[in-house]
Amino acid sequence: MKEWFDKETGILKLDEMVQENESYKKIMADGIITDEEVEEQSHKTIELMQTAEKALNDEQKEIVGNLLSELAVLFSVYNYRQLQELFKEGN
């Protein structure tokens, strides 16, 4: 299994994980993201989540559920912050 954090800096290596991910490489190969690719990735993600839910015990489900929730919050506020900066630059 890949290390999640850089041993020297302690920073989450999420960007590296994404760059190495086969789904990401396939979607980004032509530089255009289609609705179909987004839908396919959505289905793949849901299937993986359902597999994990069946495989994990209650304590593990709680940990992973909290992780997913916090990642979603981070993603949301990061994107919102980016939009704020774009609008601020436009004014």
C-alpha cells in the first residue's frame, strides 16, 4: 500500500495519488472531461464505497464515513474559496 503522507513533510500526498490513478489518467488522456466520464467515475466511486461498506466493521465504517465527510467539506470549501478569489479578481 502506498504511503498517504510524505515522510519528510507530513503532507498528504493526495495530488500524487490522483496523478497515479488509472481512472484519472484515462479521463484526462485527451484533456477533455465529458459528462459520460464524470458519470462513469461516479458509478465507480459508488461501487467502491458499497464494497467498503460491506467489508468494514462498524468502527471502521465510522472512521471512513467521517473521513469521506471531511474530505467532501474540504473539497467544497476549497472550490468555494477558489470562486471567491476569481470574483474578487474580477471586481
